[in-house]
Amino acid sequence: MSDKKREEGPGEDARSTQELPPDERLTEDMDDEEAPRERLSPEARRELAAVLRGMEKLARLIEQRESFSAGAVVFKFLHVLTERSNGVQVLLFERSLPHGVGGYVVVKRLQNPVGYHRRQRMKDEVQLAFRLHHPAIAQVHHFRVFGGVPYLIMEYVDGPQLESLLSTAALRCKPLSAPFALYVAAEVADALDYAHTRTELEEGGRPLGIIHRDVSPRNIRVGRKSGEVKLTDFGAAYSKLVGREETAGLLKKGDLLYASPEYLRCELMDARSDIFSLGLVLLEALTARHLFDRWEGEAPAPVAEVKVVAEEATPLPLARMLALVERYGPEDVERAAAGLPEGLKALLHKALQRDPARRHVSAAEVRQELRAQLIVLAPHYGRQEAAEEVQRLLSEASALRDVAAPTEGGLYPEFLDGHELEG
């Protein structure tokens, strides 16, 4: 069981942003309005400022996949990590410093929002992301707009998306190990509990009411060497921030295959919506099958007129997804979880209730149950064991690449044989 403490973020730096040189001041631009500054040390601010000085060049060169420099720091494009159907790109750059110590920077190129309300929503999303400091949440470092195109600079997680690991599991017709699935889900539940319980003020303020709304395999990464689990992308998140703009109309963001029934129905939601999504992720990790896979090829049951609109292309038509959400029941969860230990089946039954009132009351409760089940199955399972499993899965992915392409770029170097990943 992890004994790590939640990180509330460092305190304010002794040296304020205004005291830094003009080219090292970090501001978040959107329509010339200021957004919150990230709390970084002066040294970290100077390093990040070098990135920002190069962002204008990046905006021009990103399509040509060229290198660019920012003072003495050189950034070299490596590859596209992911590219989504809504036009969002996640790109990896390698950073080289004069003293030889470099690293990686993830640059997320967002869609240019059209209209005041969507621009305001993007600002809200950035403000929300800056508030989250937790070891299992990938940190958003900075946000800038150049040439009308918004960019996020984010923490790089050296490891695959859970989606890629699930794809490998499906190809080999064998689920991920139960300890691995429980470990990952427990870390995500810990991150969700932190986000769900954030308050407006550091001391006793009103709850922010954060709901991630896109807890899905593509937004969970596992470090290939560290075994760390990171929940990413709060871009679809909801909160009760004062003045926050809600998603326009009935537009639904995120991977709707993992959406809760209440989200798809446009009903009121709370943290239990994320618990349902995490339940779907856990079931798939444990069985290599999605809850709704058994209805593949069947015609959907009749549903009312579909009024919602998906921001991204969905794997199934929205009408069909809504029909499946209305159609499934406890017997389907039981069938999908067949062969799992009774404790795990009970957990899944509760998390995947259609009625939120019958689910776990909090992500903390889910985390506690997951870790209790992990202790029963593998008492000493932790980061090291998770990293070893990731390496084995990547080796298998390499061996299977002639059968199917990986779901994300950079899982392994080109022309590398699977056995070379081991050890």
C-alpha cells in the first residue's frame, strides 16, 4: 500500500515573478488577459522561460517538425505522441542544455477556440489544471497563445498510455495481470480523490466540485522505468469555479465509451461519475473486454432522439451508446467479471451501478477497496513490479507490431527487436 503523501504544491517563491527579468516572466495569455501563475522556483522559472522564448518559433516550425532553440537551450522534435480526431496534437520534444543535462517536454497543441465563451472555457481549464499538485496527476506547467494557436507545456511521463497496454492485452487475448490492474486503478482513484476534494481556498474554502469527466485508458500513463501512474488531461473537467463557463450547448468532450450514464444523459453529476468511468477501465484491464463488447454487431434498442454532440469521433454511434447504457444490468457486469475473485466482482458491481446513488460514495472508498484487494492478491506489489510488467508488455507490443500498429507513437525505437526491451 502506497504511503506517499499528497502534494499541495510548494509555497510562494521568495522572489516574485515581477522581480524576474522581463523575458523570464511567466504569464498565461488569452485575449491579453492574465491567468494564474504556476508556483515554481526561480530556477524552474528561468528554465521554463527559455521554453517560452522558443514557443513563437515552435508555432512556425511545428508543422515542419524541425528543431528550434531558445537561447542556449535546443529543442528537437522527436515524434507525435498522440493525435486525436478533434485536431489536438500531443508532441514530444527533447531539450538539450549547455551543461549536458537535458530532458523532455510535452507540447500539446490545442484547437483554436472560436468565440468568447469557448476562449473563456479554455482559460478556466488552464486555471483548473494549475491548481492540481498530486504525485499521480501529470503537471501542467504553462500555457501560451501564439499566432492564435494555444499551446500547453506539460510534464513528460516516460511510459505508455494504459490504452496501448490494453491493446497489447487484446492482441494476445490475455488481460493485464490483476495486481497490475488493481495497482493502476488505486493510484488513479487516489488522484481522483485529491481532485474531487479540492477547495477554493487552501484553508477551509468551499469545494471546487471538480469532475474529470474523461477517466479513460488514453488519459492514464504508467512509467516504463518508474512504475509511476499519472492521470492526465483535465481538459474536459467540470468545476464550480466562480464564473466558469460550462461546455457550450450539449457538446460532450472526452472518450464517451467510458462516460457515465448521467453524463451521456446530460443529467447532474458529481464525483461518482468518475467512479463509474474508473470501473469501466478496471473491468477492461482485468478481462481485456469492455462491458459493452458482448453486444457487438447487435442493433441498438430504441432510444429517444439523441440531442448531444460528441466533440471527437466515437467508436460507436451516440444513439447506440445511449441504448447500451440504458440496456445493461447487473447480470451483464456479472457475466463480464466471470472468473474474477468475489471481492473484485463486488467492487465492480458497485462502481458500475447505473444509479449514482448506489455507487461508492467517494473515490477514497474505491481506493481503499482496491488496495485491500491488492494486498490479498499480491501484498508487495508496487512501482517496481508495475514497471517490470510495463517492460514485458512493451516487449510483446514490439513482437506484435507486424500484426497491428501501436496506438501511440514512440513506444519503442524503430527497428528495435522485442527482446532488446527486456532487462
